[in-house]
Amino acid sequence: TGEAGLELVKTHKPDLVLLDVMMPGVNGLEILRQIKAIAPEMPVAMVTASWNPEEGRRAFEGGAYEYITKPVDFEYLKTALLVKLL
């Protein structure tokens, strides 16, 4: 769930978060907002099952550095994550 992921961000301080938009409970855009309130510098890449330009705009405005649609191209995902980790 988004809440469980948020707790991990608070306790483990990961180098990067890969966050789905649609999750049980609180949606990914709200979790993104909460992550950025705790750790504004934390890189967050969003993943979604359906392309929605408005949702994508909100993700970028909320601080996501990437918005990837499913089915995921894993080579692209690998590159998008490495850009922030290296």
C-alpha cells in the first residue's frame, strides 16, 4: 500500500522510489506529495496502467522526475532509474 511505502521512506531513506499511481488505499499522487514533504530531494518515478495527460501533469508538478506507462519497457525503466542513481 502507499501508506506502507511511505513508512519505508521515513525509516529507510531509499535512494529512489518507484511508485505506482493506482494502489489500494491512498493513491500514488498523494503518496508522492507526502514523500516530497518529508524528503524533497528524493527522486520519485511514477508508473501507471493508463496514460492520462492530466495525471502525468500532476505527477510532474508534484515532483516526479518520470512518468512511465504500463506495460513497462524494462530497458527504458532501467535507464530511467540509473539516470538518478549514478
